[in-house]
Amino acid sequence: MIINATEVKNSFGKMLKLLDYEDIIVKKNGRVVAKIVKHSEPLDPMNLVKKSAEIYEPKDRKVSYEEFLKLTANNDKRYELLDGEIYCLASPKVNHQMIVSKLLVELHKFNLKGFTPFVSPFDIKLEVEGKINVLQPDLGIICNLDENTDEENRYTGTPSLVVEVLSESSVTRDRVRKLNTYMLSGIREYWIVDPLNEVTSVYAFKDYEVQAYKDYPRHDGIKSFTFNQVHITW
């Protein structure tokens, strides 16, 4: 059965009964956005957290920064707060980590003043339109680290450059939502490394807008708009 998202919201109990007979396809604005299926066994809520990137999404409002801190306190897992939604980050695969490691080694070769590479896990607190996001880019560049570290040795500034290596579960989040958040937070440059297509998209930001953009095939390496000396391979 195909129904629209409004019907699901207004008649969810009825939808659950229909699952005894068939799966439900949900459309929004004429586009298929979800498929609801009946599970054969009772679900353990903790298993849902482990298998899903998104772990908390109130129906009527977004999560505040304070709520994020309470929900993720004393937890060894890695979490991000993006646009009021909390995500539990899946353990990266081998190819992903090999690329991150290679990029980190290459970035460390540049002996530039105030130029400090960092690698995840590393919380970056970014404010966009009065709302706080907490992200963990795969790696990046911090300038003047000592000037932006608090008494508990936590970073409190905004990186100059951040890098995300795409995985199957993060494509839309990295290419759209994080791109917008990084741009509006004051970060100067954003790299999106696509292992599948072997290309890196480099965005330079100025005055909270995209100033320059270029795709680099893997064999060409990656060139930075912000740091003219930086040209690395992966």
C-alpha cells in the first residue's frame, strides 16, 4: 500500500494494523521517503540504537545542546548533534580508516606556523543561527590551537579546514547537511573525500557562502584553496 506522510502521522494506529496484511510505502511531496515493514520478532530498543545512525528525534521539537550533553554523558560511543538531531557514529570500515590515516600523515608533512592537523574522535562545537552543533569531522586543520583551548584542555575554537571521508550511511549528511553547517559556522574550507568514485570535492567559504569549488580526481591529489602550499595525495 502507498500512502502519504500526513496519513501516517494522523492515523499511525491504523497503519500498524495494516502491517498485518502488507508493507506500507510512504510518499512525501510525490517522492517515496520510507517503507514500513512488520518485524518478525519483538525489537530490543538498544539494538535499534546500535543499528541506526539516528538515536533520538522528538516528534515535536529538536534536541538542545544541554539535552545532548545529558543524553550522551558517561557513554563510550561517539555522537554528533546536527540540526537538533543526535547521531551515533558507526565504527568506520578499513578502507575509510586507511584513507584518513594517509591524509593525516600527508598533512603533518607541512611545517606551517600555527598549522595543527587533528583526527577524529575530536568534538567540534559549532554555532549556526544561535543553535549549537557538535560534530566530529574525520580530520582537519586547526590554526592557533593554544589560543583556543580551555583550562580542561578542550578545543573551543573553529577549525580552518575540515575533512569528511564518505561512507555508505553518511553521503547525504556529509554532502548536504554538514556542508551547510560548516559553511555557516565560519569554517574556511571543507573537503569531501569520495572513496567509491575516487574524487574529492573541495569547498572554500567566505562570508558564510561558497566562494570557490573544485573536484579533484584521485590521481590529481587534493589542493587547498586556503593553504596554498597544501597539495596532497591519498
